[in-house]
Amino acid sequence: MFKKVLIAEDHESANISVQKTLESLGVECAKYVYYCDDALTWVRNALRIGEPYDLLITDLYFEKDHYEQQLSDGKELIEAAKQVQSDLKVIVFSAESRPAIVNELFRTLSIDGYVRKARRDAQHLKEALQVVYDHKTYLPPDLKQTVREKNSHEFSTFDVTIISLLSKGVLQKDIPYYLRQNDIKPSGLSSVEKRLNLMKEILSFSKNEQLIAYCKDIGII
């Protein structure tokens, strides 16, 4: 099991819960901080003295207060920490449940595990620690199912563009004009209509408004 873990969590109750979970698994050294800047400092210092952390557990969102911070959230912390220590393993522990956001963490930041703050999160965190320690990636069963269901359609850049325009109040018949203005192809009205109809069919929607709401919900737009 991991020997040295850093916890970045600004809610004290959640911080204590993570510490207890680590203790139950026999983790020898667990340092906890409430600010992203402090977490990055501890990563740097540990690496400098030749005793680097094995794992970073961090929330995604941190509340602002009177202490001014350079790093405003968990994503910025992960990116900065990996620049300092590229082999640092990362588990995100957050209430965020939108599949697009979670997928983006794995895709762009190469995190090793994601645990959602919800029912049975302590058990899921234990599972994640063991799985990540074994050099695999982890998603809890409930979120894994949600991600699979929500990703029944893979949105292209063209899809996101036309849905974004609709969400901003652009009429469907006027979208080709905006596409041509930005040299985006295909730009014909029939292409726009076919793509919208395909997305609605796959996702079982009958109206553009439903598609827009869904894309906002999962973080596509």
C-alpha cells in the first residue's frame, strides 16, 4: 500500500474522513492541507529532500476565502503537481458527477482514479486506493455506469459548435451563415439538420431544447 499520501481538501469533515480511510489501510504518512498552493509546496519540498509523495488525493473545487491563491482548483493543482513530479499518482475525490468533466480529467490530466462524494464513498475510496496502487485506473461502479450511458454518442467538434450556437439563441436556419463566417465545413443547412436529427435519435430526444439541456448537464457546452 502507499506509504506517503498528500490530501488536498478544504472541507474539514471530508479531510478527516479521507485520513481515517488511509489509516485503516495502513498508510504510514498522510499529510493534509486545505489549499492548493500549500499542496504544491509540499509536493516540491518532498521531492527536493528525496522523499516524494506516492499519491495525491484532491478535491476539484475549493471555496475562496481571504487567503489569495495562485492555484484556484484541483485541476490546476494536478497539472502543476505533475509538472513537478510526473510520476505522481492522483485520485480525485469530488462531488462532481458530470461524465464529460470526469472523462476530461482522465483524458487531459491522466488521473489514476475518480471517487465521487456520495453514498459508500469511503468504501469506494478504499477500492480506488488498492486499484491505483496496482497501477490500474478506478471509477466507482455507479459513475462507471453513468459514464457509459451518457457517452452513447461521441460528440464531434461540429456537434458542439452547432449546439453551442443553438444555446446562444441562434436559429437553426441561421446556423449555416455562422459556419461559413468561421470557415467551418460542412456548412449547409441540410448537414446541420441531419446532424441534429442523428444526435436526437441516438439520445432519444424529440426537441433541440432537450439536446441543449442535456449537453449543458454533462458539461459539453
